[in-house]
Amino acid sequence: MTEIQDAPLDDQTLRELREIAARYPQARSGLLPMLHLVQSVEGRVTSRGIEACADILGISAAEVSGVATFYTMYKRRPVGDYHVGVCTNTLCAVMGGDAIFERLKDHLDVGNDETTEDGKITLEHVECNAACDYAPVVMVNWEFMDNQTPASATRLVDDLREGKEVRSTRGPRICSWRDAERVLAGFPDDRADEGPAAGPASLVGLGIARERGWTAPSSERRGVGPGSPADTAIGAAKTADSSHAEAETRIAESDAKTVGEDAGGSSSGSTTDKQED
Ligand code: FES
């Protein structure tokens, strides 16, 4: 059923959204954490959350909506108490990720990006989490659960549904999805130092390098003199940088024009979003 949300966000949330925007030299750089804060309060990115971000940043609701619909971590449908992401990218898939995903769909009786009837678990297949050394990987609220099997993943979701304490294999105790979203908005929960962090498989390369005395190349190294291949590469990078700066200036000018037009006219994104909700 669609939900009409006319009331603005509560005062504390608005205050915190402004606080996030104020952290950055360019306020609009705060949009990503601001959207995480909206999710932590609303359980998803809502129309009123979009309107609030647009208002605070002085940009259009369409621009905020464009960001919120581009990144997969922003959800337009309500997420359950726990977001369970199963990596089904190539390596995890062949190591058992596909089997885990199929088992969980069956066990939870949901499809991809759906939430269980009790509102506890939202299941989604996710792309590579850069944790391939522990494949197949499942994530709960973006915390790693390494080396999973269909049986261990089933136990994991059962424990979450029963409210048992669950710990990430390389991180902290698992909190709720909304609490995790608040951390992503930049309000720490003091669990950052819990858990072992990097595991042995991720450190094998470092161990080998230390054993053999290998170090990362330094820019002071021989071969960075005038006319050297490295010097030519640096020159090319500088040229690319200046073209990039010119392109950014053009984008900024066009942004200013768009914002000016938005301020003078109606906000098309806002209308569209209200229809969606
Ligand atoms: S393929 Fe799953 S973490 Fe890389």
C-alpha cells in the first residue's frame, strides 16, 4: 500500500542533516552520508527525506533523487531489521554463493531484494565485496561473514531472526540495519575496533613481502628523471588533470544554471517522488 508523507522529518533529524552538510567545504559533498541518515530514521530513502536533503543543500529534489537511485546502498523500499547480502559475483558464485542464495531464498520464502513477512530479513544478491579471499562471502548490514556454506548461512539468518547475538567474522557485533546506516552517516557506535579486522588470508601477500624484504616503490626511485618513462607518464597525468579541471568547471557552471532554474520553477523530482510513494 502506498504511504503519503506530508509531515516533514523531525527536528533532531533535520538538525543532524545540517550538521553533516556543515562538515564539508562544499555542502553538497555531504549528500551521501545525509541519505544514510535518512535511511537510519525512515528505513529507506523517502520523499520527505529527499526534500529535506534538497532543501538543506540548495539543490533540486531531482538531483537528490538521481543520486539515491544510482547507488544500490540506497533503498526506496523498506528494509528489514537486517540486510543480508549474498555475493553472487563470479568467484563467490562458483565457490558456493549461488547455492547459498538459492538456499536462503527458499528458507526465507523471499525473492531477491525482498523482506521476510516478519520484517526481520531483507535478502539481496550483491556484487563483489572485495573479500574474494574468503569466498563465498555473505554480508549482514555490510559486515563480513566469511567462508559461508548454505548450512551456515541458514543458521546465520535464523540466529538474526531469533535475536541472538551475531558477530561478524572480521568485525563487530551485528547491530540493526538502521543503526548501521547511522554509522555510515558518520555517527559512530564505538564498535569500530571490535573484531579481528584483517584476517590471515588477506595478509598472506604482506607476510611474503616482509619475508623477502620487498617494499612499495617510492617516487624518489631511480627512473623518475626528466625524459624517463615515469616522467612522461607524470606529464600525461598532468595534462589529463588540467582537462579534468576544465570539465569540472563546465559542470559547475551548468550545475549553477540548473539550480537557478530549479529555484525559479517547480521541482520535477519532487512531483515524481510523491507519485512513487
Ligand atoms: S567475488 Fe565475492 S567477494 Fe569478490
